[in-house]
Amino acid sequence: MAAEKPAFLDTGLAMLDRLDGLTHSTADGILAQSHGQYRPIHVFLAEDTVTVIDLDRSAPADPSRDVAEFLHRLRVGVYETTGDVGRADRPSAEFLDAYRAASRGDRLQNLRFHWARYILHSLNRGVKTGEADWRDGGNADFRLYRDEFYRVADGRAGA
């Protein structure tokens, strides 16, 4: 990314530094059967049934990875559909509450790190393709990813 967009280097390094800071509080050895690519498009809901598809990447892993990807993609999808990421706040909080209640323990100790990592990855992709323009205060896509990144990294997202 830095080679293609060298003017983004300072912004990207500042975000990487913040992400690195999150690694200091991560925990090792938290494993559960993980989907591996847990996105809203892989989940089907019926009145009394939840069906999850596309399990080819399933393996024991940190459950925070799946939860982080699900929440990130949920929030981006709501933003892309409605133009207002705030409309995803309640469903995100309810999902996290239900997950924590069902797992009967703190299985999401690394959620802030993984969630921020997914956001930064999407931001880099957006900058690379030109959709997220960081210059002059940034366009709407850049501001979405930047604000979401710091909201998660600062612990204001329920993570």
C-alpha cells in the first residue's frame, strides 16, 4: 500500500501503531471451532433455525476473529445500504450480548484487535482502489473506516 500511495504512509503508520498497541493486551490460547469467513451472507435465519454455510475454512481458532469479521461486514453492509453506519449500532450490540450470553465466558478477549485489523484491512483496500480518499480530511468512505477503526480501538464499540 505504501509503495502505491506513499502520501498515505503517515496515516497508515499511525493506525498500524495504534493496532500494535492493541496486541499488548491480547491473550493466547483461546480456541473454538471457527467458521473462518463468518460473514452475514453465510448466515440464514428462520423462525427457529440458524443455518451457516460455506464452512471450507472452518478450523479451531480464536473466536474473536469470526465475531470481528461478522460485525465489521454487518456494519459496512448497513452503511453501504443506508448511508448511516449508526443504524448498525443496536444490531451489533445485540449480537455481542447474545454471543457473550451463549458462550458463558469471556471468549472475546481479542475482539478489539481483530475488529480493528479487519477495518484497517478494508481501509487499505479502499485507499488502494481510490474509493477511500484520505486527503483533505477524507471522503465519506475514508471517514467511515477511520472513525470505525478508532471507535473500536478505543473500546467504544462494546469490544
